[in-house]
Amino acid sequence: MLFRRRRDDIPQDNPDRWLLTYADLITLLLAFFIVLYSMSQMDAKKFGKVQQALQGILKGGPSILRNQQLDTLSDGHGLLKTGSLRMLQTRISDQAVQLQDKDEITTDLSERGLTIHIMESALFDEGQADLKNRAREVLKLVATDVAQMPNHIRIEGHTDDRTISNKRFPSNWELSTARATEVVRYFIDKHQYPPNRISALGYASFRPYVPNNSIENRAKNRRVDIVVLTMELSAAEPASEIDDFARQQYEILRDITQEIDSTSPWNNFPY
């Protein structure tokens, strides 16, 4: 026996079900935009701090962030490490061209900082460690710009692989060190460079710039390198009473950039 189903027993679709899906979508969108807004406000503040600290360093004046305490330490961004060194490199290269010394003064920017290579012919007579008259003009070009930086600088003496042996210089070690020391004395005596932010090293012939296989290459290896260390390496200099200001500025920039990195949404993006 067949029974006919009553019309009232047939389930009816709820016309308001779409409201549930719509409400869920609106809630998710609201949460999404709140998160975006909070991240943008936080990053803007941190980038503002970076800008203020950079202005303090580049202008050589005090920074409002000097005594601020931050948390995690990190290496920071390469741009913050070398930005001011790139500007220094450009100024020195331009001035070397104006003095027609571009072949005797070259620059390299690396992880340890800005290296200014000055060939022997611009500073010393061969086998000697007394500055020539022309050397003072060349060193003045470099010292004027370097003195504006808070970084520690190293003066490194280098020779070629030919041996030397006389009463004053028994070997290339003494010659390379004497040349580096002579430049250090010039920076301190003539340009009042802070003695606690400069050092001298002699490498003899063991740090060649190019292979010692020709007369031209040996001439390039007989040089003095003025190395403007990055703020990171300057702060790590052993037994060096580096400027408190310079050390604090490096640590502040390092901490701020780490905080920016740690809060960036891209760090947790599933690549």
C-alpha cells in the first residue's frame, strides 16, 4: 500500500543560509585588515627610528636614540653597514680624478669596509719610509674625508716579493710596518685624527694585491692600504677605546634592523 507524502513533510531550503557565509567572510576580512594595519603601523615606527639614527651618524651629530635599549642582537642589513662607506668611496674617487691620481689611488668595498689603495709611487721613494712632499697632498685628500667618519681605520703597509736588507730595514716586515706607521703619524699630527681610532699593520709581501709576476704588478703590490672598517668591525676592535657614540650608533642600527626583520610577515611565508 502506497502512502503519499504530505507537502508539509518535504524539507524547505532556508533562504537566509547565505547570511552565515557572508558573516564569516566579513569577519575574516575584518581580522585580515586589522592585522595588516597593525603591521604597517609597527614597521613605519621602526623605519622612522632607523632614519633618525642614520641622520645622526651621517651628520656626525648626536642621535636621539643614543641611550635607547633594545632587545635581540643581529648583524643587521648590509645597506646600513656600508651605506656611508659607499658615499665616502664616491667622494674619494671623484677627488682622485680631479688630482689626476686615479691610477695611484683605487678603492674597494668589501665586508670589512672601504679599502683605499695608494701606490708606493704616490707616497714613498722605493725602499724608503719617509713621506715625499707630494704624499702629503694625496693623504690630505683621504684624511679630510675619513676624519668625518666615526669608524676605526687601519693603515696597512705592503711590499712586493723582492728582498730588502739594510741597517734600517732588515726585511720587508720592517719596511711595510714603518710605512704604515709613517702614515698613522701624519693622520694624527697633521689632521688631529683620534689616536684611539687608528692602527698600523705591516704585512710585508704576504698580502699581494696581484701576483708578483711582472714589473707592473710588483709596483701595484708596493702600496699602503687605508681601511675604513665597518661599524661592526670598529666596535669589535680589541683594546680600542672607540667612540662611545660610534659604538652605540652601530648597536642601535643593528638592533632596529633585527626587529624589523623579525616582525616582517615575509619571514614566515611558506616558500
